Amino acid sequence: RWPIKLAASEPVKMKALLLLLVLAADPLVGASDVDPYRVLGVSRRASQAEIKKAYKQLAREWHPDKNKDPKAEDMFIKISKSYEILSNEERRANYDQYGQMEENQRPHQPHQGFHSFHSSFHFDESFFHFSRSGRDFADSKYMLHFAQFNSEVLPDSYQRPYLIKITSEWCFTCIHMEPVWKETVQELEALGVGIGVVDIGYERRLANQLGAHRTPSILGLINGKVTFFHYAVVREHLRQFVESLLPQRQVEKVMDSSYRQFLDRWPEENKPSVLMFDRRAETPLLFKLAAFAYKDYVRFGYVDQGLTETTEVQRRFSVNTLAPTMLLFKENAEKPADVIQARAMKRPIVDEFISNNRFLQVPRLVNQKLFDELCPVKQFHRRRKYCVLLITSEDDAFTSGNSAFRSFAASNTKEVLRFAYVYQHQQKPLCDTLLQDRNTILPQVVILERRSAAGKVVYKEVMGGWNGSEEDQRLLQEELELLQKEPAFLSLEVTLPELNNELAAMFLIRWMNTAYDYVSQLYLDVLYSNWREMMPILSLIFSALFILCGTVIIQAFSEPGEEKPSKPKPKEPPPTSAGPDGAESSSSRPPKKNFVEVTELTDITYISNLVRLKPGHINVVLVLSNAAKQALLKKFAKEVFSFSGTQTLHYSFLNVDKHQRWMDSLLELSPEAILAEQPGEEDDDEGGADDYRRDYTGHVLALNGHKKYFCLFKPVFTGEEAESSRSSDEDGGARSRSRSRSRSSSRSRSTTIQIHHKLDRLSLWMERLMEGTLPRHYVPSWPGLDKITPEG
């Protein structure tokens, strides 16, 4: 731009000067290479809908998480930057007229061209060395410390969202995002968003609490929950990220068909209602942030003035369409209690407007927090607050009295008086404390003043109750005037209990909300590969799956339990009504009950208890007669009690008087069992076989229905005859003598002593059964139990 004389004999100097001329050239030439219209593929006359559609399509195509092209990240940044310019009409007009890429850039401003060059310049960070003093001074007021975060920021996140940047001294990549960060902070902080900066080098403990392990990182904090930002760092994306943190249904869309219903819900919600009017299709972020901050006090609705479906509500309340408007309604849905309108709606104006109207004229006390705010504790004599409380019910019979009380409160707007009401069945402890006379007829008005945070109050009941008549209003007015003159008028003193929280969510709802948040966070971690945070969770899940699959596989391929059952170890038997006193137990598992469950084997239970018995299960059947039933069952329960904890053993009894033929058929199917049962018996009973019936009383069968075999226990006498009788398996002669005595003495009956001793060795036989060492007698099929032996 300036005339420079060059000597022909100095070619080196000439080249240097030419390079200087290139570097001194207008930087806008380089900036003009990025045409936002060309990047998005739209014409200069494209509408906002066309620009937004093109942006969404290109953003999905070039997102770095989905597109593995090395140029995808640079292309995605260009797309985002182009959409940020063209979506803002002011910046779009600025670009069309001057070719400016930045909102605050003046025509031909040189430093922005260098910024464009710098943003695409990659360098080795280890080559540079900067001191701590080089940090941006603007970040210093947003620096967070561990104690400050937990005592101030974390509780405040339930009132407003926070945008937090994670940085460090040697984070040179952070330099690229600084201009966008400054612009975003300036915009969002004015709307009420909290801003924070964490230096990971000096606040490692806080960074670990937030789950931030790399720089630069940007995260959002709301309701104590941390969410990471995973997109390109442009102002529009950061704004959308903050908006996505807020609850989706915090602000209700209101139309002509729904505004009456919205305003009439104040009795159930116990909150004032705010209607916000604006010409934008989407609810402005300012309104959403205000709705989140005052969600415990006020309900919010948004009316889009650009829709034809909202003309009636605008005409009904005479809303000016030239500027944003907020109408606040209390008990009267026909007329707003307060109105605010401004072309440039600022957050301080909105806060003041809502905070001054955050209570109904006569709110219902639903929790202790509302009671503390509405009726604060007295601190100074000049700042007394008297609470006029109506104790009533929600039944229809009390509606007229409640309405009269609200009308009376509307005409008494003194600062020292606060009106409220409670439902007796919802706040019964409070009402019982205030109403000393349990026969007091509702509704009843009580005037009180709080003296301490512990619940101490002074109060007085208004005599005569309250039904809303003119006489009742006159008496209440006289009482309030007397209270202003003489504070000692409140003569009664009592300590109130804490109010019930009527708005507390049910446990199931809280659990479902927590589970939803947990699953959502897990999904985001999977989507963006946040493996460092997911490793403990994944380790727990895979460990549980491994144990579960291993257990299933072992059970599927294991041998049936009766093949090689483990030898039971002696343990102390638990007490039982039918069990032995002080006898030793041989069961490997302690009994789960203090009794033995024994069922009768009949033609009805025969199929389920034997034929279709589960593989590996054994039914231990005691054979008895009607005469010996009680004595044998008691002895049987005593002997097998210590084995009743085994899951594969079942216990039954068979009445031989009814099913003698079944026992004969079973033993005939297994000849070796007959030989073991009566060796040499044929010689003793020659010629009398037709009249002879074997005595099976006291026999025990271990039946394996699946594999079709049984083990047999024969009665063995001990006690007085122990010296002449051993076991049924060891001494055949003793067994023959016992059988002879049995035939001679119990053909008609059995003595009590004989019956008692028939099962003396059953516990030893059960141990051998559990060990699998008993002889097994196989049968081709089980005989039927449908025939009953005739009595003869």
C-alpha cells in the first residue's frame, strides 16, 4: 500500500519485501474463502427453515463421532460456524454487507483474519513455555475450589444450571476456544446461568469429583448431576447444551383451548401461574431459566403470539404484541395480579417480578419450608409477622367458608399479616396441637406468631369458628385490630410439630426417576466412549453375568444328585415335636422345619409322588397298617428328621391294609428282593400259601421313580431282644426267628413294644441310602395302585 523503491542488484531484499507485502495484505481475503452459504449448500435467499434443515443434514453427515474421515472435524467446525452466522439475522446481514465472519468485527479489522489463520494452525505445544501469569484474567473470578463447589455451587445447581470449563496452565488447545467461551459466558451469565472454571492442575480433587480427566473439557451441572459437552465448541452449540440440561416440561405450551384449564389449576398446585407472551416459536431461554429457578413457587406457561391458535387469549387479556409480556395470576383467573412488559426483558427484572408474587394471597401450608417462608420467626419488634391460619377441610361443605376467607384476606393487605389455610386430615399433628378442645367445630381461625425456629409459637383461637358470614368477618377484624394495639393479646403458648410434606414423591416414583437418570448417564457414557467412568460398572455387570452363566452351565452338566450324594456329617439336631431328644443328626443339611411332612401314597398321589418323580429325587415310603399307624409314624419322623433338610428326599406312607396287593406285585417284579425278604420261607409254609399274607408293617421303601429301582428296609428288633438280633442284612437266622415270632404274635395284632422297635435301625439305613451303598432292586415298570385289597 505504500510505494517502496527496490534496487535491481538486491534480489534477496526484493524477495523479503515481497513476503512482507503478502503478510501485510488485507486479512479479509483469507477470511472470504469460507463462504457460509457455500458450506451449507444454500442460496443467499434461503429461509431460516431451509438453513436449519441443511445444517442438521450436514451435521449428521460430518459429525466426528460418526464420520471417520480425517477432515470430518474441520468440516464439522465450518458447518457449525456457518450455521451460527446464518441463523442470526443480524450476523447474516453483517456478513452479506461486509463479509464479516464475527459479530463484533468492524469492517477491515485485521486481527480477525489472523484468528481465522490461527484456528487452522496446528503446532507442537511442547515447544512453547508460558508462565502462570499468562492465564486469561477474565477467568479468575470464575475459578472454583473444592470447598466452595460443595458448599455453594452444588446446592445452587438446584436453582440454576452451571456451565463449567476444565482447563490447565499447559492447555494450548484451550486457546482456540477462548474467544467462543468469552462470548458464551457473556451471553449466558446475563440470562442467569452459573459459570465456573476448574484448573485441573491445582484442583485435582474437584476434577476427580466431577469426573473430568482431560483438558479442555466443558460440562454442565444441574440438580447435582454432571453432564459433559461432546460437540464442537461454538456459541450456538453451548447455548443448546445449556438448554438441554433444563427439564423439558418445565414450561407448558398454552393455546386458546387450554389457557382456562391452565389458570384454574391453582387450588391443586397451590401456586400462582405466569403466562409469558412472545413472538418466538420456541420458548426463550430466559423464560426457561426463570421457570427452573422458581419451579417450587410458580407455574409457567408460554404463549406463542405468532400462532393463530393464540389470538383469543391475547385478545382476552389485551396483550401488546410489540414486546414480550408476562402476566401473573393468583386466585382470580379473570384478572392478572401483576403485569410486566419490556422490549429487552432482563433477568433481574424477571426475578424481581416473580419473587414479589411467589405466593398466593391465601396459600395452603403443604410443608415446613413454605410455613417458614410465609410465617417467619420474629427477630425484631418492628418486624413482627402474624399468621392468620384457617383450619378447614377440602369437602364441598367447606367451599363457601374457604372462599369467604380468601375474600377477607384480599381486603386486608397489611404487611404484618399473612393469611394461610391447612387441611386438617393432611396436617393432623399441627391441627391437634393448636386445637386444644378436640370437639372444636371446623372451620376454625387461629392467629399465631412464631417465636423460635424450634416450633415455639404464641397464638389465640378466634371464638365462634368460621363460616364466612358478615358477623364472622367483623369479629375477626376486631381481633386483628386489637392485636395491632396489644401484642400480648396472644396468650396461649405451644410448640408446634414439623409439618407433613404433602408434595413428597412416593418412594416408587423417586426410585424410577433415579433409575432413569442412571440409565441415561450410562447411555451417554457408551455413546461417547467415556470408558474411564464406565469401567467399575462394566466390571460389576460382567462379573455378575459370568457367575450366573457358570452356575447355569454347572447345573446343566452335573450328574443327578442321587448317584453320588455326599456323606452327611454329624450336626446338632434342631428341636422337634416328633424328633428325638438329644439324638445325634447325620444330615448334611440342617432341617428347615421343626417337623417332617409325610403324605399318604394313594391312587391320587401315586403318579406325582412316584411315576413322575423328578430325576434325582427319591420318595421314602413307610409301610404301615391301621393298628400300627400312630406309633410307626411317630417313630418314622424321629428316625428321618435329621435328613429332612435334603431337598431330593420326600416322605410318604402306604397303608398295607388297603394296598397289600401292590406290595406283593412290587416284590414279585424283583425276585432278588423276595429272596432277601424271606429265605427258606417256602419250606415253612408248604400247603398253606393261600391262607398266608406277608406282614409288611414296618418296611420302608426308597423309590426312585425316574430310574425304576427301589431299596428295601426290613424291620429289625432291638431293645429287649437286641442280644439275639443284629441287623437284617447281617444275620439271616436272627431275621428268620424275628419273622417267626412276628407271624405268631402279630398275625392279629402287634404289641406296642414290638412296633416301637421295628424302626430302630432306620437312621443307619438312611445313612447308607445317602451314601449310595444300599442294594438296588430294579423293576421293568411300577405296578398300578388302583386296586384296593379286600379285607378278609
